[in-house]
Amino acid sequence: MDYSAITTQFNKRYGREFSLYASPGRVNLIGEHTDYNGGFVFPGAIDKLIVAAIKPNDTEIVRVYSYDMKETAEFALDEKPTASWALYIYGVISEISKRGLKVGGFDCVFGGDIPIGSGLSTSAALESTFAFALNDLFNLGLARIDMALIGQAAEHNAVGVRCGIMDQFASVFGETDHLIRLDCRSLEYELVPFHPKNCRLVLLDTQVKHNLAASEYNIRRAECEEGVATIQKKHPQVKLLRDVSLDLLNDFKKELKESTYRRCRYVIEENQRLLDACEALKHDNYTEFGKKMYGSHEGLSKEYNVSCKELDFLVSIAIKNGALGARMMGGGFGGCTINLLEESHYAAFVEEAIAAYKIEFNKAPKIYEVKIGKGSHKIA
Ligand code: GLA
């Protein structure tokens, strides 16, 4: 990403000296809505970033300019700002101080090239950028896992979305050309090399901003917790849906609301799909991997009910065009589909998807080609 506009703005507003930090957005190949259930996810950081130029200013005040919003925010370290984008920064500061660590005020200009509201985790990238930068500038001694957890807690407490750990983890821990198979219960992870032969990943952005996402997201999480609470009464060792097999869930089918049962079943099945998909990848079996992606979409759309007609349409175009796999990605209700294609199908698929989507919805989807890039880092 060309970040010269950000550094130029910093020079204009706050002077010549600064440090420069970056954190990426993420894709997730499979394993959706499994993270907050203690399951597995399979994300990778992407080569789209939030970049921040920052300098401590020896006060207790934060002064930030959002290059993309063309807005400034100024707030004391312990004062909740009004601008919604500044809440993420405030959230990170506040979670750091809850850990008994101290940061000072700073001046900052930040911006990025992650499309906002497209399910590529701009918010996690923002949180990770500040957790990483403040750790470095104020010598906080945080480990990477602390930075990810601080970002997640900021999202819960300052923003109000009870997200899992996937996005912040991928943003902080990403490695070039590697996906991360993360166990969200133990937080153990494995870096899986990802350079599929003769295949390509492409994202199609429905251009539907996921407005419903925050409220419906929290509702889905509560439904999963309700399922666990019911099962726990007879099986106290069950703490998360990860601890529940399909057979055990079925024993409780009559006691659960129909929708709660379906949500829980989706999560248990999705977790298994991820394990099977990772096994297929070990043998370079992209056909099988792709089938699991389609299965994931089917579940997200019909059982978990977090898709929308635009996402379903793009997945149906992928099926028609012989894509190996396709699914909605992230929280849902809009944003992108992620598609796995043989190189030879790529051009025709993209052309057809644009044309068909235009006819159906009167607008074109955006196309993003992403590379798997590295996690939070200092640029200079
Ligand atoms: C959002 C959340 C993640 C995860 C996904 C769905 O991106 O931030 O924690 O739950 O949705 O898999």
C-alpha cells in the first residue's frame, strides 16, 4: 500500500518525526462463527492494511486524524470519544490501562486500503495497529497474544460487538503465504503454507454493508450460549459448543427451541467441515476443500441465517461457473464471498459474476484479489 499521503498529512499536522505501524485485514477460508464457540478457524492476514503514523506528545491527550474519514478526534486518555471510528482506539487504550499498564497521549494520522464494511475486518486491523504501536512506543512488554486479546476486548467493551478472537488473532499473527489453523479454545495454532497450485482466491464484494451484523451477531452468540446452558444442566463439563458432539446435541433436541438447535448444529458441523477441509488441503485436494466451502455457505445461509440474497446469488454464480468452492465470509449480512477457482476458470467467472450481478441488483460487485500477507509490524 502507498502510505505517502498518510505520512504527508502527519508532517502537515504534527511535525516531521513519527513511527509508522501497520496491521492487516483478514480472509477466512472456512470455519465461520466457530471462534466464539471455542472451535477452529482458518484465516490468513491479507495484503490490505491500516497504516498509522504516531508520535507520543507528552500530554494525556490523543489527537488523531482519520485520513479516510477526513475527520479528527481529540480526547483525553480516559475519555470516551464520540466519533465511532475513534472508539476502537479508545477501546484499546482503555483495555491496556485495565491491565495496569500506562500509555501517554499521542498524535496520529491513520488510513488504509481495507474496504470498510466488507467483512475483511477493518476494525480488527485498527485495533491491532494501535495495540501493536502503543506496546512499542510505551514499552508495555505485551506479547502478541495480549495484543489480540486487547483488540477483542476493545470490540466487546467499547464497541459492543461480542466477537470471537479470529480477526484480531489473524491480524496480529499473520504470516506471508500462510494460513493460520487456530484452535480458539486453547489458542494453539499452526501455520499452514498456502500456495495452491493452479488455483486462485478471489473475493467478490456484494457492496452490501453489513448493518445488521452487530445486533444479529450478538443474538447468534447468545443462541449458542443458550444451547450450551441447557446441555450444561445435565453435563456440567460442557463449557462451549466445542465440547458438544452432534449425538449429544440431538439428545437435547426436544428441550431446545428449534432455531437454537439449528444454530448449534451448524456450529458443530462447521467445526467438522473445517477439520475435513484442512485434511484435504494436506493432500492438495482442492476439489474436496472447495466442497467444504460450499457446505459452509449452505449452513450459514440456511441454518445459521446470516447470509443475504446478494451473497447467496454470488455463490450460485460460482457453482454455475465451476468454481471449486465459494462461501460468504465473516460475520455475514453483506460483505464478501470468498471463491476458490482453478486458474483456467478465473477470467470467465469474474466476467460472468459482474454481468449477472449487475442484471440482478443493478450494481457491480467489487473484485478483490488478495495475497496472504504478514501480521502487525513496524514499517519505520
Ligand atoms: C466476525 C467476528 C469474528 C467471527 C466472524 C464469524 O468477523 O469478528 O470473531 O466470529 O465474524 O466467523
